[in-house]
Amino acid sequence: MLPVLVVFGDLVGILGGYFVSVHVLGGNPVVYVNRTYQYLELNDVYVGLIKAAFFGFLIALISCSQGFLTEGGAEGVGKSTTRAVVFSSMTVLISDYFLTAFLF
């Protein structure tokens, strides 16, 4: 699911850039589209999709493992959820550094 969100986010970013460039700043729409095609590399899209799939796997793995280890009722669920979010966030940040170094 995360790679689908990445593609959607990429498209929203390109369309948002088009809107701001053309409608707010008064730029030429043909120039924007041509420059987008000129500077957009397919490798950037592939790397984004690879990273999204990897991060989704990490988040699912960490969250499931924390959920399976939950004890103590509702209070334990709250603590496990917090632990899963913190651990997932830190893992994504650290793995992003190494993935970027490896893929670029």
C-alpha cells in the first residue's frame, strides 16, 4: 500500500508544482511540462518505490512484533502502540540513511 501512496504523492507534487508555477506565479505551462520531463529521472521514481516497499515491510514487521508481545490489557496496548511508533520511526530514519547511501 505504501508504494501506491508514493506514486500518488509524486503525482500530487507534480500537479501542485504545475498549479503554483502556472496559476500563481504566471509561468508558461509548456515550459513547466517540458522541464518536468527533462529533469524527472525514472531512477528517482524506482528508488522511491523501493524505499516505500522496504519501509512498509519494516513498519509492518515492527508493529506486528510489538502487538504479539503485548501484555496487560488496555494499558499494555497503549504502551505497545507507543513503542511500535517510536521504534518504527527511528528504524525508518536510520534505514533511510543507509538505503540512500546504497541506492545512490
